[in-house]
Amino acid sequence: MALIEIRNLWKEYGQQVVLEQLNKTVGEGEFITIVGASGCGKTTFLKMLLGTESVSRGQLLLDGKPLPGEPGPERGIVFQRYSVFPHLSVLGNVMLSLELEKSPLLGRLFGGARKTAEKLAKEMIDAVGLGQAMHKYPHELSGGMQQRLALAQSLIKRPRILLLDEPFGALDPGIRADMHQLVLSLWQEHKLTVFMITHDIKEGFYLGTRLWVFDKCRFDPQAPNAYGAQITYDLPVGQTDGHLLKKSPPRAAEKVPPPLPDKYRRNLWNQVFTNIPCPARVIGLCVCGVGFV
Amino acid sequence: MKKLINRVPGRTARWILGVLPFVLCLVLYLAASNARLAENENDKLLPSFSSFAGAIERMAFTPDKRSGNYLLWQDTASSLWRLSLGLGLSALLALVIGILNGAIPYMRAPLSPFITAISLIPPMAILPILFIVFGLGELAKVMLIVIGIAPFLIRDVQQRALEIPAEQLIKAQTLGANTWQIIVRVLFPQIMPRLLASVRLSLGAAWLFLIAAEAIAATEGLGYRIFLVRRYLAMDVILPYVVWITLLAFLLDYVLRKISRMCYPWFHAQIQTAEN
Ligand SMILES: Nc1ncnc2c1ncn2[C@@H]1O[C@H](COP(=O)(O)OP(=O)(O)OP(=O)(O)O)[C@@H](O)[C@H]1O
Ligand SMILES: [Mg+2]
């Protein structure tokens, strides 16, 4: 069964239509990367998945039931910033969700229970490569380390769905490549379904099993707000790094097309560049994406 | 030659410059006092340093003839007790109401306008009411401090709680936190250093209300003593008391700052990075 179903989804802010007529089905274990021009509603879409924005029209279903209208533990999130708690150390940040689960009243663990939680948290921290910084506070970490911490903090809760809003936008290319490896391995290990917004179209191709392009197809110069963005392209994309898939195939491997051969992938690039109704905008988008790299 | 805004005094120079105004004041006082005393040796307005020493000796190190107490220490103890009770109570109120207001819209809706209205009442105007309601005992004085500074503290804490990035509250929910857990694990620890900072800012007002209350109805206390000896024009007692109160206020501020730096290093590091 589909994990998430989007049925004729609309989002409006007053007069402004931001998203219109979205119809998609997402299965468990898919890695969806989302690209699109700035201001076209990508974050808004993610916020609806998160439950902090309401749906204007249509339905957003999780396991066939309407998505809860507030954030919950089955959906993890990493924002571009402000994702970790400044008053907790690395260990404290990662341990937090375990403490919240086991201690409803104080939200703190002591003694043996704490030891167990610490051990779990330390494994997670080592997995994201922050073992050396266990007792540091977020202000003592670099941007990349903070994002790794945010990932570890979310993943220890074992969410089914992970939402990422330009999580690596502020990182330099070298660190970004490390983060890509990290995200891919965590995605496979935890059998996650990932939605990731990026401005870097290469990143979108590289990481995702599906690439969604958000764009406005109808445009009225007299009323620029009258029409919203749609998902104009839904491309099955493979991973550049085939060996990762071979090592341990994701659970949804049957649904996901196998990694594409290089030649074909280049064709996909061409597709995005040329065969689209409003090429100028998307080319602009690609240039902007490449510019980011 | 560098521009004036780029010229920074060194360590020693800063120290000397910092002490300079104090020394200047002392010298000015000494000159004026000597001049007046030379004209009339019984002048009471600007006493000499030897009469200060005498007064301090009398107030601090000789037991009072009537009660057998050392007055300065007795006054200090009761004033500090009232002050810390008032401050502590206000801080507690601010913590509870401020955080609840900041966290829960259904608390904020009825309470926030009400507290804003209360904070606009001039506390001194309702001092008589306090004395009528709470009597002339300790409670009325403590209540004056509370009514004077608690509304300010509550509003400040509420504001700080609202300023905590929404991302953090959302993140906490995705980690499985319920409302209560968000309050105790996310809001409370981040509000504490901010509360300490606003308590430090309200110290001046707290002293003001304390001394006002003591001046009107008390049997001991620093404010009471100053207003008592005013009748005899005893500047030799009043001035050392004022200096002593200032020193106490400074120490209190210093201790609060140290506590905050010790318990919440992440907070102060954050502020520094923001300033750079
Ligand atoms: N709370 C809001 N109230 C009114 N309009 C909003 C609100 N949030 C977003 N919008 C509008 O919705 C549109 C989409 O915003 P959104 O943040 O989703 O864009 P985005 O695709 O994430 O852009 P970017 O790539 O720059 O992050 C924008 O035009 C924005 O002005
Ligand atoms: Mg966005």
C-alpha cells in the first residue's frame, strides 16, 4: 500500500494560490528530491507533510488516513537552521527523544535507564561521525556538524518519514559530499522515506530515487497569484553511486527503477533542459542549481 | 594618528580611567567639606571623614544602647531578607506565568492583556492599599516589591519564550514531546538565563520599592534608618548607608551575573557569537 497519497491537493494563502492539483503516490522507502524556483511552494508542501500548515483543498493521506494536523514522532525534520537545541550538548540533543519517551513527567532519565539511553545515543553519534564532539554544545560546532547532529537527533527516534528542507544549503561542497554519503547510508539502514528540498539539481539527481520539479505551468501576467505551482516533472532517477545500492538494496527496491546507466542519465538531463513547456525558467533553475555547486 | 573611535585604552589605562571619576568625586567632596567645616565646625551637611568613621563605628561595631543590637548589620539583614523574598517571589511568578503564557495560546489570550494592565499601575499609588490589606508587617513591603517588578518580569519572560524559534518547538514535537515536556525540556532551561538577566535589570526598581516601603512603615531596615536619622540631619550616617546600599546592589548584580555564566555557558557563548 502507498505510504503517502496526495489527492488533488491545493494550498492557498488568501488570494494567492501557491500549489494546485497535486496528485501523487509515494511508496515506503522512496527518496524524493524536490527542486523548483524560489517561492514556488516547496517549503509550503513540506510544511503540510509536517503538519504545521493546513491543506486548503484535497487530501493528504498517510497510510490511507488524513495526516495528523500537528507534528509528530513518525515524521522527522531537519531544517536549514535552528534544528538543534542550543542548551543541550551533542549527547543531550541526541538523547532527548529517548528521555522524552521513557520519562513522561520530567523528560529526564537517571541511573541505569540513562546509561542505556546514552549507549544508544553514542552509537548514533558515532554513526554520523560526531564521536569526538560528544560533550560539545551546538555553538561550538561547525555548520556541517550541526546538520549531522540534527540528522542523528531525528533518526534515533526512528521516524518513518524524514523531511529535509535544504539541509545542506549552507555547507561547502566537500562537506556536502560527506553529508550525501551519510544521508544515503542512513536512508538505507533505517528504511526511511525521504522528502528532500534542494536548490542543487545535481544533488537532486544524485540522491533521489524520484526527482520532482515544482513549477507554474499556467501563468497570467495580469494576475500572477491566480495560478499555483504543480509537480511538472516526476522523474525516476538512479544513484550515481551504484555500489551503495548493491551493498544493501533499499526495501522498496522493486518499486524503484535500478540505477540508470550513465548514458541514459545524461538523457534525463537533456530532458529537463529542453523538452519542457517553459524552458527558460527551468534552465534558469538548473543554472541556479549548478551555481550552488 | 588613528581615528578616535579606533583608539582603545590598554588594561592599566582602562583601570586608571575607570577609577578616576570616583577619585575626583572624593577629592571634590573633601575640598567642599573642609571649606564648610573651616567656616563652621558644627556644620552637618558635609561631614568630615573622621565623623564618617565615628558613625560607622557607632552603627556597625557598637551594640545599640537600647536594643543591644548592631544596627547596621540588623538593618542589612532585614532589608536583604525582604529584597530577596520579593525578588524570589517575583522571579518565580514570572517563570511560571511567563512560560505558560509564552507556550500556551489559551493561557496567553486571557492573561497577557490583564498583566499588561497591571504592569501599568504605579505601584507607589497602591502602597496605602497594601498597608491596609497586608498590615504594616513584612508582607506589605515584600508585596510592594512583587507588585512593582513581577509584571515587568512576567512580560519579559513571555516575550523571551515567544522568541524561541518555532523550529525548535516543531522539532521537539517530532521527537515525541508533549506540551508539558516541551515546557520542562525546551522552554524552561532556555528561559532561565534570560530570566536572570531581567532580574538583574530589575534590581534597581526592587531597591527603590524596598526603601520606599521601609521609609513609610518599618522598625528596622536600611531605608528605615536613613529616613529616621534624617530628622537629626545625620549626614554622617546617611552617606555611609547610601554607599553601603550601592555596594550591596553591585554585589547582588555581580553574583547573579556569575551564577548565570556558571550555569548557562552556552547562553553567554551564543550572545557573544551573535555580537561578533
Ligand atoms: N505564512 C504565509 N502566509 C502567506 N504567504 C505565504 C506564507 N508562507 C509562504 N507564503 C507564500 O507562499 C509561496 C511559497 O513559499 P515557500 O516558502 O513554500 O517557497 P519555497 O519554494 O520554499 O521557496 P525557497 O526555495 O525560496 O525556499 C511564496 O510566494 C510565499 O510568499
Ligand atoms: Mg523554502
